Amino acid sequence: MKVIGLTGGIGSGKSTIARLLTKLGAKVIDTDKIGHEILNTDSEAVKGILASFGQQILNTDGSVNRKELGKIVFADGKALSRLNCIVHPLIYRLVKKKLLQYKKRGAAVVVIDAPLLIETNWVSMVDVVWVVIANEASIIKRLQKTGLSRDEAISRIRYQLNEDERVKQADVVIKNDYSLDELKLKVGELWQNINLTH
């Protein structure tokens, strides 16, 4: 089983590439999705978050208000670190479990879609690291389409690992300032290479 670590900054287009890889036959483990599930279902995580951030980050139904939590942690690096310390070990456990399940099922290619693959030192879980990059103007435009203001988008970009640091760790760099058709071609070529070397 070949394990690809797919990473990149917010708004770089990782999710689009993950979707293209799914269509080509890869099994994708989305760590953001796991993080969201943990906030909805894992009482250990919710207890830790409440202890650290207080009741104001809860919705009326008792679930974590991710938008409210996002406002807090992306305005304060220490708050973001506290949140990561609570949720990352839980996400790591679930990713390892899913990898094992895919291995047992005989999956050929598994992609771990993880924005913080490098920062969390999860590189040891993967065979190759694919880093997605894009210019800042494209990223801000994409983030504004999701409802963030320009200032919020810039703030989130600033709280990330420097792009050059990610690229240093990359086996493959995908520059995503292309059209979707060009991106499909690029991902298709990379997929062919995986199959040739697998």
C-alpha cells in the first residue's frame, strides 16, 4: 500500500486534489473532517476545549461552534497551539486506525489529506509528501468565496507554516494557480507515476 501525505496551506486547493485522487481510485483520509467529527462526537475533546476556551464556544445544542472557535484561535497563536494540543493526538489515533483498516482491505493507494502534516511531524506515516502551493492572491480569493473577509483570510494565512518550509519537505510540489482542467491533467500524470512505481 502506497501512502501519500497531501498537504498545503489554507486555500491552496488540497481538497480539490483529494477529490480528483478519489475519482482516480485512491482512498482519502481527510484529517479536517476527522477533526470536525471529533468536535461533534468526542467528549474527551469537547471537555478539553471547554476547559481551555469556556462556554462561549458552545452552540445552544451543546456542540462546539467551530466558527466561534476559529475566530479565537486564528487571532491568537497561543490559543491555536492549545487547541492543536487537545485535538491532534485524537486525530492521529484515528488516522492510524483508518490506515490499518485500508491495509487490511487491500487498498493500493491511500492519501492522508492533512494541512498540518509537516507541523505535527506526521511525515513518518507516509511514503511520499505532496505539497500544494498557490499564490497569495488566488488563496485570498478562494477564502473569500467561503465567507471569510479579506482580513480574516490574511490572518489565517499568516498563522501557517511558511510555504518554503513545506516545499523543503516535499517529494512532489503541485503549483495550483491553474485552471481545473490543467490541474486534472497534472494530477492524472502524478497518478500514472504512482501506478508505475507502485
